[in-house]
Amino acid sequence: MRRSMLFIPGNSPSLLMNADVLGADSIIFDLEDAVSPAEKDSARILVRNLLRRFDYDSCEVIVRINSVDTEFWTKDLDEIIPFHPDMIMPPKTNSEDDVRLVSQYIGTLEEKCGMKKNSVKLIPLIETAMGVENAYRIASADERVAAIFLGAEDLSADLRCKRTKEGTEILYSRQRLVVAARAACVDVYDTPFTDVNDDEGIRKDASFAKALGFTGKASISPRHIDAINEAFSPTQADIKYAHEVMNAIEQAALEGKGVVALRGKMIDAPVVARARQVIEMEKAIYGA
């Protein structure tokens, strides 16, 4: 389960060491935007050493490397991959070629380290107009891709528009990524809400992202994690209805019925699929 993802600067030892107690389902150790060029080497070594010595069992570990148009990305992977991160996030992914380039390099390192093939997954960060237009190709480029992620700050700059809380300027991009991800059968994650002090704003933005079809949402602040987790978790009413659906399906099977109705509505395959998803999330959250 991956509802919330929290960015942690790769050059902040105290945050890195305590990242797994901040409530996020996934933590993103950032070697790119949060780290100045002069600190790239030290941040890379710091993250490597933490992955070597710390066990982040309570949440998934993602590492955002530097983009493939820099001199840093292969160095990032050389140091990080041997210590088994769950996912790598390549930024500024513009095309399927970018995905395949990173995937092939990771594959070489996996083989060198005696790791299982494709054990490290990819979550390409799409933050350019070209990337948005190529979203489906990126999402379906390689079996290592488990999800795609929208980065709205750089995207807004590329679109030459102002980034706003309302997000009207990125609505098309949000919808485009959701459709592309669902068509490619991978997850899709929404951009962070950047006003750390706006508690009502993050709740509205997270709820809107959920309504659009996003799997979850990233954050740059631990303060936003609870709101994101709440928005992307099933309500008690959702859970109750999901169990009613599955009970009705089971009862119909016992009685040999081919048509099933619940609360006056037909239960078809999409309803059953949604019920199963809700129950899986219930188990992940509550251990039910």
C-alpha cells in the first residue's frame, strides 16, 4: 500500500535517520533538487550508508536520483542499488528511452550484485510538457515501471504558467497521467501541495487528487501526511459496503444465482473489483 510519499533531503542526516517514523507509506530520499551540486557526492554517500546500516521495514524506500542529462545519475545508482532500495525515481523523464536507459543500467548493477532481476522498481517523475505527452509510453516502457508520478513545479515552469494552489494550470496534466497509468496498469501519484501551513488546502487537494483517480500523493512536509493518508484510505462506510458486496457474491454462488443485487443495484465486475481493492486496503491499514 502506497498512499503517501514523503520527500526527505538526501543531505539531512537527522531527517533521513528518522524518516520511517513520520507516518508516510513511502519515503523518498532526494539526491536531486534538494541537494546542491557541491553536495551531490556527500549526499549520495550519506544515503548509501543509511541504507547499509538502517532497516526501514515500516515503509517503502524510494531514491530520487539525478536526471539522465547530468553526470550524477550513474554515480547515484552505483552507490545505491547494491543496498536494495525498493524503487528508483528518475526525474524529468521525457520519453520511454529515458526509462529504458535507467532500467538497463539498474539491470547491469543487479546482475553484478547477484540481485534478482527487476527487484528494484521504477517510478518515473514526469515534469515536462514532453513527458506529459509521452505519459503512456513512459508508463508502459519497461516491466520495471511500477508507477508514474507528476511533478508540477518544474512542469509549470516548462508550460510557462504560474503555479497556483487551485491547480487549474495542471488539471489536464493530472488527468493525462491518470489515464496513461490506468491504461498501462501501473499506479499514479500526484504532485505535492506546496503550502506547508495550509491544512485545509492539503485536505482539499488530496481529496481532489483521489477523485481524479490518483493512487496516492507525495508531500514535502510531514505535516501533510495525515491528510493524505486519510484522503486515500477507505472510509468505514466504504469498508462495510465492500464486505456486503463480497458476502452477496458468496451467497449467490452458494445458491447458484447468476445475477446478484445489493441495495437495489446490480453487482457487476467493476463493483466486485472495487470491493476487493477496499478490503485489501483495510487489511493493509488495520491488519484485518
